Amino acid sequence: MSRSTGTDTDSFAYSHEGCPSVLISIPLRYMHTTVEMLHVDDINATIRLMYETLLTLSPKTNLSYL
């Protein structure tokens, strides 16, 4: 989706001609603290999402923001 993410991904996607970029976030609590917490099921589901997504990519896949 073309919008500001508030992450470094924006810099890659919008610099010069752009760079194909995909941002995947894992739900978590207390980000950037010493007690940051994630659920192991969310981690495993994110790994599965990344794996299944990579399987569907082809040279014709359009990852353009614009």
C-alpha cells in the first residue's frame, strides 16, 4: 500500500528510482523498551507469511509503490 510507514522502508522505496520494498511487522507490546514482548505464535505466523509470500513472487510481480 502506498503510504508513509514511519520506518526505514520509506527511504528505500522513495529514493531515486525507488527500490522494491516490502514491510512486514510483527505485533508486539512495549516496543523499544527493555520489556518488549512478542507472542511466539505471531513470530511463527510471520515467518510463514514471509515464506508463502516469497513462493508467490515472480519476475512479473510489481512491487512498485507508485
